[in-house]
Amino acid sequence: MVKALLIHNPAAGMRSHLWELRRAVARLEGHGWKVTWRTTEKPADTSAWARQARTSDYDVVIAAGGDGTIGQVADGLAGSEIAMGILPLGTGNVLARDLGLPKPGTLHPFALEDAAQMLLDSVPRRIDLGWANGHHFFSWAGVGLDAEIVRGVEAQPQMKRRLGLVGFLVFVFLTLRTYAGTRAMVLIDGRRVSERLILALVSNIGLYGRYFHVAPTARLDDGLLDVCCFHGQGVPVIFYHAFTVLLRRHIGNPRVSYYQARGVEIETSPPMPVQLDGEPFGTTPLRIEVRPQALTLLLPPKLAEERFVA
């Protein structure tokens, strides 16, 4: 029998997925899993409950939420032998898209049941995590433009839930009107990159947002993080960067610095906002390093093979 703790973030996504989640849990329990269900009331619950699971006899902790929930569960489980499973419920579900997991939606009403079946068919795979200013992240750490947008979105949670992608685009527009970037000093494995910074993204996965393949060489088990710094100033340059990333032409662009690294340091003046896995995380300075093989992730054997070295 598999003993699982399911941590459900009811604020994830644009609507309630409660009935779908119940069907997914029933699928697991129908195959002999014993699932304990806990629903978060505040953000700190997620990583705290995942951390408490380390001292219990759980085999799996299931993150039922979006990218932020997944990152917080990963932070709580890092360094343990407890496996993590994913039932994607978020608005963007970027990590789920990157891994090929089914995502709930009008056209896919049984996505969570399919994701539960994938958990039943899964094997454990050891993966890397990022470590930023004392916290682990699963997917990315961002400094600059994206973190500024995230900070604005998270300050209006009801608008985020009600409008979803449209609300996010509203905050993008409002941020772009005044965003200028700043001078920054970035150390990438000791190599200094000092230019005006619009966005610095340190990635553990390839996808960013729904459509931006920012880190095409990222692998979850290579012991490295992919660092992409977008340089310049002004709205036209920002749109230029977005267009080149959509076309997957940003690698080698003279306005973009791209490296693979084990450690990154970012200092800016004035301080710039930071996001981890799509959640606000204070401001710079930021110290990041990779934590190789820090987490056990449950995935079906053939899923997202291109995201792994081994």
C-alpha cells in the first residue's frame, strides 16, 4: 500500500476543481493508495506540511495546485527520500506543460483522473532543484520584469482567479508602461556579466510561461541551471526579446547572455523584485546554486524524456 499526503491549494486556477480532484483521489484509492487530504489556508501551509511529512511514514506527497504550490512542496521535501507527485490545478500549469502532464480545462474534463493514472504508472526519478536565498525552487528564479509583474498579480488574487490569463496580460501592460530595468552585476560561476538588465531567469526546466522556450538545454538531472539574461531598456526592446524567444532565436543574440552554471549571484541598484516558481520572493541581492539530485519525482517512464540526461 502506498501512503500519500495530498496538499491541495484551493486558490489555484480560475475555478474550483474539487469534484475533479475527488475523482482523481478515488482513482488512486481504487488502486490501493491511502490518501490523506489536506487543504491549505495560507501559503506557508504548503511547505510546512511537506516538511512535516518527512517525519511521518508517507511514501508520496502530492502537490495539487499550480507552479507555486509545486515549488513549495519541493522545498519542503528537498533532501528526503519521499517522492513527489503532481496533480496540476494552476492557471498556467507551466511545469505540467513542460513535463507533458494533462491539464484541467473545458476540453479535458478528466485531466486530473488521467494525471492520477500517470501517478499509478510512474517510476521515481531523482532530479535537481535550485536553491535561492535559503529556499528551494523547482522551475525558475526570476529577477526583474517578470517578478515585477508577479508582484502586481499576487497583490490582486481575486482578479487573478477571476480573469486568469486576461488579468495577467493587464498587469503586463501596466508594468511595461513604467518598467525601465536597471544596471546589474551578475556572476555566473564567477564570470561577470554587467549590463543593463531587463530580466534574468535562472531555469531548471525548459519552458517559461505557456509558450516561451527560454532554456532549451535545461535538463532536470544534469547538475546545472540554465541562466538567461535579457539586456537593454524600453518597451520596444522588451517586445523584441519576447518575439525572438517565441521564434527560439534568442540563443546567440548579442543582447542575451545565456550560460549553464552551478552558481549565480545577482546584485542590482536599486534592488529589483524576485520571483521563485511564479511567486513573489523579496528583492535582490540573490544567491542561487543548484542542488543536484535533491528530490524524487514521480513520472511515467517515457514521459518528458527530453528533459532528462539519464
